[in-house]
Amino acid sequence: MIVRLTAVPHRKAMAGAVVWAMMALARAAPQTQTTPAGPLSLEDCVRLAQAAPSSVVIARQQTEIARLGITQARAEFFPSASLSGAYTYNSPIGHDNFSFVALNGIREYQAFLMSGLQIDTSGRLRAGLERARADQDAARAGLGIAGRDLKRTVTASYYRLLLAHHLVQVDRDVLAESQSFEKRSRLLAEHGEVAQADVIKAGAEAAFLEQALNAAELEEKLANHDLASFWTTDVDTPLTVVDALDDKLSPPETVAGGTPFLGRLEFRVFDAQRRGFVADAKRARADLLPQTSVLFQYGIDSTRFTFADRGYASIIHLDIPLWDWFRARSATRQFRIQSEQVDVNSRMAERTFSRDYRDALARVEKVYAQIAQTETQVKLSEDNLRLSRVRYEGGEGTALDVVTAQTQLAQARSNYYAARANYLNARADLEVASGR
């Protein structure tokens, strides 16, 4: 191919640049999703993450690859057809003699319509189809695992952002209370009603709370980046999400005895892997068994190019292995050992998933009980701060009591929202651990 470079007018060059830019934007467009306006629910975030390029897209492509593998394996059972043509020239020695004895003449013309069929007497084709089906089952289970894991990761990021929002608000409220107390104590100190030490204590507490607010705002920004990165590159734009931490939480479900974790998709992957290795062992063993194929040819094979010399031929080929220095037997044994390894991994995973399931159950129950405790903490801490301010204003309390009450209230409110976020995360972990 020859490429000629010619000068083009400036306008044409600009038009070409615009076209290339539009093509680049078109290719880049599927890489990100536009965040919709309005508050995002957890389902919205999961949907956006699944629509963007992710492990789910790769798993979906792997499923399509496995489906095409089955098509290829099935095609081996059907006859194939092809057209073949060839011309051979063999340098002559004499008028009728030619140089290479193995050839049929000075000039040879070949034009065939060929059809071939493999007769699966050894079981090799059936083993190949079993392997393709096992790969498809593994790919389907892998797609489910990818979707489940992506949903769980997005869920954790979603609750992280919600918790960060609430902790920022908690720190702002307590900081406002602390600054109000600092102003009040400073005013009282100016009139000689309290000592300067009270002003210092109040100022120090306000400084500590301001630093805590700064750290909380940083965590809020990082949490926003984490969640938005699942579907867009514009991670700095603040996300508005539906607040689920203030909703009424449903109590833990009553769980009957049993082993629901055995329904996890990982066990389907193990089963598909085992069946795949068993199929590989059968395919390796097929190299020790006779294999038959049939070939039919119709066309021309002559020293002259004329359709009058047409004919047909049928060829039956039987291949009987005799000795391969234990290659097939070693390969068969190798695949069987690999299938046994899958069984061992499955039993190990069963113990691990059983532990994860029980851990998730325990976390759901205990964290739900902590929510009521944190509600009590918040109420008592609010009363403690209110009474401390009253006693301080009346000259009966100290500034240290008020400062301690402010810190206690901030911790209690943080514990309250952290417990609710932990409960929602624990329920999500339980859903995964129970195979749902």
C-alpha cells in the first residue's frame, strides 16, 4: 500500500482535526457515566457502577467468550466443507519424463470441493464439548461474583460517604457550641465573673474541635472521591446521596439453623473447574484410543485443465495409537490431580465461608444492640451538656465540666452514626456470606 502525503488548505486541516477530536471523544464517552441530578440512592450508585467499565463488563465479556467456545466445540461434530485449488509444475527431463518421481506429471491441475467429518470414536470431541460447557458455567458464576462484589464495594463506599456527611455535621454543631461557650466565658471573664483559666480551657477545646472538623471534612472529600470513581472521572464534584442513616432500621432477621453459605457462587466455580479438569483428563485419554475421520473429494486432479477429467474420492482414515512413552497417561493423571486439588480448595472454602457467615451473623446482632446503647449515650450526653452549662452560668460548675461534656457529646453522636453505618454494612456482609 502506498500512502501519498499532499498539502491541504488550512480549513481542511482544521476540519480534519475536528473530526479526529470528535472520534476521540466518541471513543472516550463510554468510559465515564454522567452523574444524574438529584439525590442518588444506593441502587442508583450500583446501576451507574455496573454501566461503567468495570470487572462486571470484563466478566460479561468472558461469558460471551465461553459461549463462543461452545459453538466451536459443537462445530467439531459436523462436516466441514472447503474449496481447494493447486497448480504444480515439475521441470521436464525429456518429452514425457519429469524431474521429481513423486509428482504425477510435468503440469498438474487440482480443483476440489472437499468435505470432511470426524467420527468421535475416541471421545476427544465429546470431552472438548464438556470442557467448553464447564468454562461457560464458570464464566456465568464469575459474572455473578463480579456483580455481587461490585455491589458490595459500592455499598461500602456509599455508607462511608453518608457517615462522613454526618460526622462533619456533628463536628460543626459541637464546634458551634464550643465557640459559643468560649465567647460566653470570655464575656464573663471581662466582667470579672470567671477566671481567665476558663477562657483558656474553652479556647483550647474549640481549637481541638476545629482540627477534628478539618479531619472530618477531609474524610468526606475522600469518601466522595471513592464513590464517584466507580462511574466517572469527575470525582471532585460533591455527590448528593439519599440519607439512609436517619431511616428506621429493620431488626435482624431470625435465622434458622442450616448452611446457607453453601449457596455461594464460589461453589459453582469450583464445580465447573472440577468438571473442566475431568473433561481435560478424558481428552488426554482419548489420545490412546482409535480416532476415525472421513474425507470426500470431488473435482479435477489431472495433467490438463478440463472438466471432463472430473471425479470423486472417498477416504476413511483410522488412527490407532500404539506407543507414546506414557505422554497421554501422564497428562490424564495430571488433570485428575488438578480436579482433586479443586475438591480440596472447595472443602477449605467451605470452612472459610462458614466462619464468614457466623461472623456476619454475630456482627449484625451485636451492632444492632449497640444502636440502642448509642441512642442512650446521645440523650444522656445532651442532658449532661445542658446541665453543665446551667451550673456554670449559675456559678456552681466549672469550665472543665462544660468542656468535657462537649467532647462527650461529640463522641456520643459520632458513635451513634457509626453504629448505624456499621449495622448497614454488616447486613450487606451477611447478604454476601449467606449466598444471596
